[in-house]
Amino acid sequence: MVDSIEYDLIIVGSGLAGLRAAIEAAKTSPSIKIGVISKVQVMRSHSVSAEGGTAAVLFEDEGDNIESHIYDTVKGSDFLADQDVAELLCKEMPREIYQLEHWGMPWSRRKDGKIAQRPFGGYSFPRATFASDKVGFFLMQTLYDTCQKFDNIEFLNEWFVTSIIHDGQQFMGITAIQISSGTFYQIKAKSLIIASGGAGRLYSFATYAYSSTPDGLDMAYRAGLALKDMEFVQFHPTGILPSGILITEAARGEGGYLINKDGERFMKRYAAGKMELSPRDIVSRSIMTEIREGRGFMHESGVECMKLDLRHLGDEVIKEKLGAIREISIKFSGIDPAQEMLDIRPVCHYMMGGIHTNIDGATELKGVWAAGEAACNSVHGANRLGANSTSECIVWGKITGALAARHAMSGKQSSPFPHHLVVLEEKRIYDGVFRGQGEYNPYEVRQELTDIMNDKAYVFKTESDLVDGLKKLRELKSKTWRHVDDKAKEYNTNFTNVMELDSMFRVAEVVLVGAINRRESRGSHARLDYPQRDDANFLHHTLAYYDPKEPIMKKHPVTITRYQPVERKY
Ligand SMILES: Cc1cc2nc3c(=O)[nH]c(=O)nc-3n(C[C@H](O)[C@H](O)[C@H](O)COP(=O)(O)OP(=O)(O)OC[C@H]3O[C@@H](n4cnc5c(N)ncnc54)[C@H](O)[C@@H]3O)c2cc1C
């Protein structure tokens, strides 16, 4: 008999979205029992490494306005954002900045004592609210502290969730392994919020935590929920070489330059108006075009790169406003940014796609919501603006937290708990993975998978590369690699790593198939063989449903309320 525990509301993920959801759920109903479950310790969720800022309109009296934030978001998205969703984000955010402040968030200040904001790519006004360049760390600490005020929030740290259990009509529970003991559990609940974060570790050159794998997306996909717009993967222009650790856009927000081999600020050729502060998709393509045309530097690691010049900002500004990236540059590349230019290259940084939800974060299954980077409520369309993601996590954490709590209060499960599905899941992971007979080293296979994604689905894509990538991915998947050498019960991270790899195959396939099907260029999705945006044929979202053979792809309409698509110019 499988061990069993019960909550009213389960939140998978203790990043910004999960913590904000927990607080709102606890406020909505002090009587429900909330479990926040995470495969890592709370403060090791990837959110903690957000650096640059959180977007919100705070200074209407100084010329900013909500309408402009909405339009910047929609334009940044290359008109694929659902415009009602973008509007909701921008309207909700100002209140959230003050709410966070009241919970203890140490926002950086201007000289006049007001909350400071700095410029970020693609915005018409300095709108990135920040706390030095450690915004994620301070946000996480503020939210985690606030969670402690509620007796009905429990943390299940270092639990690995493996599947969603439902009866075809509504959500019933999840299955998970308590990593410390190795015990497999069924966890019954009435509501679920999936806040399992992004999956950028599908790529070998990525800014993400190693835990940012697609297991959360995959469990939704296997449960029959759609993944939406997965072909839109964001490459941040400035991953530092050789590690790929992020050098925040705030470095350019504070005045940093991008320089090519000829010493030129090359962005003048691509976006003379906004230069280095153009949206990320445009800056990344500009860097790769410079490299393709022979104006790149050769880095000692064997890849070509551009330089980021911060020297003119001076030691004092760098120490005060960019302290974390100074430390990263010195520790990981041996370069002091006040003295030398940094070697940078576009790096996998964000997934615009995720679990398909409506404007409220509700999925297609009753009782299940998704929030944060794991969700695709279509606020970012084909390209996210920097600083809009932490905002999204906060806003949809709050919205889904309230809705899921209300559902848990009123929800009665109409059918008995489907124990047979738990037994099937136990078989899938223990017979299929733990006792698997694979001969190939799963860590080598993981490296190969992420290299395929890097080589075949990077900043610029072509049909032949994508088709070749998909073929290689499927060949790799069919090799016998499913096995776990470590047979220990306690803290068996070998086991969870192989389960992560299993989920990576299914979700990588969706990314590639989506990219092959989208024969146009839009936002982060740049096809050399179809260089134009094609609104007549592709102004729609992509949905992918799971089928053991291959993903079933469908189209979903874009909500356009007030801004008709026009060509993006910066
Ligand atoms: C280096 C970096 C810097 C960034 N800087 C900014 C910025 O300045 N501004 C901005 O707006 N955005 C920024 N972003 C993006 C933003 O930080 C993320 O999109 C956001 O924090 C994601 O939060 P989340 O709550 O959705 O998930 P995460 O913080 O990624 O958390 C995911 C959670 O899910 C849990 N989980 C996943 N799978 C399982 C499983 N199988 N079982 C149990 N638990 C599971 C994890 O343990 C974790 O707790 C940055 C991203 C990176 C990588």
C-alpha cells in the first residue's frame, strides 16, 4: 500500500509564483491546509537568482502610464501576447510593488527617498523596480518570511513530484518521492497550482539553475493538459563566457555598451533608437549577425563572442548597482568589469511557452491552475520583456492562489480516488526508470540532448537544422539509457536526475516540432528560411497534446483587444 497524505491545496514549486500563491491562498482561507512542495530547499528555487528588476508603473506623475506598459509588452511580444492578459499584468503590478514593500522588500531608493526604477530593454520609461542587482533574492526572502505568518502553509522541501492524478474530469492528487527517505507517496488534494518554473536546462548554455528541468511541464503534458507556444525560447544577449551565468540587462540599463571586434557599438545598425536597450530577441539576433559576418571575438573556450563594456560606469556605480554581476565576473571569469570588457554570448534564459492557461491561470482540468514561468497565460507572446517575469509570477501567484483556495473550500470530489493510477505511476518510475536496464550513461545522454538543442534550435533556426535536431533527439531517446546506478533509498539524486532526463525528451520534442511548424519569424523564433513575420498564417498560439507516438499539434487564437499588429521598430 502506498503511503498517503492529504492537503486541501497543493502548490508544486516554491519560487516566486509558488510563494505568492501560498500567501494569497492562506489569506483567502485560514482553514484550508496548504502544502508547498519543492524538489529543492525553498531558497534554492531559480527565482532567487533574478538580478535586474521587476516591472511596474510607479510614476504616473513623472510621465509614465499603464497604457504605455501594456503597449510595450504587446509590442515586445511581437503581437502574440493576449492583450487582455498583458493589460491585467500592468494594472495589477503597481499595487503589488507597494504590497511587497509593506511585507519588507528592501527596494532600492532614489535620492528623494522614493522607490528607484531603472531602464530595461524594450520599455518606453524606466520601469524596472530593483533591489541592487539581487531582486530575486530579496523578493524570495520577503515572500518566504511572509509565509511564516500563516499557520496553514506547510513546506515539503526536497520532495520530487512525479505525476498528477485525476479522474478525467477533475484533479484528485499528485504522486511524489520524499527525497530524504526515498518513500513514494500519494498526496490527495482538491486544488493544485503548478508553479514549477522554466525548463531552460534543455539547453547546454543556459542561465538557469540545474534544477530548471521540465518535469513540471511534463507531468501536466502527460496528464493530458496542453503545452502552449513552446517554440518560443528566449536567448538573453549577455551570458558570460565560459559558464553562461547571466550578466543582467541592468548592466545595459545602467549604461553598458555592446562592442564588436572593430570596436563599434554595432547596435546602431539594428536599432538606432533604443540601441543596447532594445528587446532581447533583437539584441541577440544582432550579436549573432555580427558573429556570422565575421565581426566577433574568438574566446579561449573556442566560441565566438561580443564584448560588454562597463568600464565607463566607474567602480563606484558598478559596486553599488551591479554588485552581484561584478562578483560573478571576477569569480567566474577572472575579470573586473571596471577594468576590462566582459566576453558575452546569447544564452538560453526564459521560456515564453508553458502549460496552457486562461487569463486566470486556470488549465483545462478542473481544480488545476498554473502560474509563473511554468504557465503560458500568453502575457509574453513571442518574446518577454526583461523584468516582466518576476511581475508575472507575483500577479498570477496572487490570482491563482485565491482561486485555488476558493475551489478547495467548496470543492467536493465526486468520484473515489483512483488508486490504480498511483499503482501505474509507481510501476512507470520504479520498473521503467529505477530498475531500468539501460546501458548508456544518462548524464552523457543528458549532455548530448542539451547540445542538440543548442546546436539545432539556437538564436537562428532553419528547417534542415530543426528536422535534423528532431531526428537526432529521437535516435538518442530510443537508446537504452533508463537506469539508475545508485540503489540507495535515501537522497537518491541519481534517480531524480534520470527522471528529469525522461521529462526532457518529451518536452524538447515539443519545442522542436513547434519550431518546425512555425514557418515564419516572430519574436524569439527567428527562421533564416522564413525571415518575415506572417500574420496571415501564423498569428496564433501553438498547443501540443501528449501522444506516445508524437505530439498532437493544434492552433489557438490570439486575443487582440486594441492594438493591431504592426512592424516592430526600435
Ligand atoms: C539568472 C536569471 C535571472 C533572472 N532575472 C530576472 C529579472 O531580473 N527580472 C525578471 O522579471 N525575471 C528574471 N528572470 C526570470 C525569472 O526569475 C523567472 O522566470 C522566475 O523567477 C520563475 O519563477 P517561478 O516561481 O515560476 O519558478 P522557479 O523559481 O524556477 O521555481 C520552480 C520551483 O518548482 C520546483 N519544482 C520543479 N519541478 C519539480 C518537481 N518535479 N517536484 C517538486 N518541485 C519541483 C522547484 O524546486 C522550484 O521550487 C531571471 C531568470 C534567471 C534564470
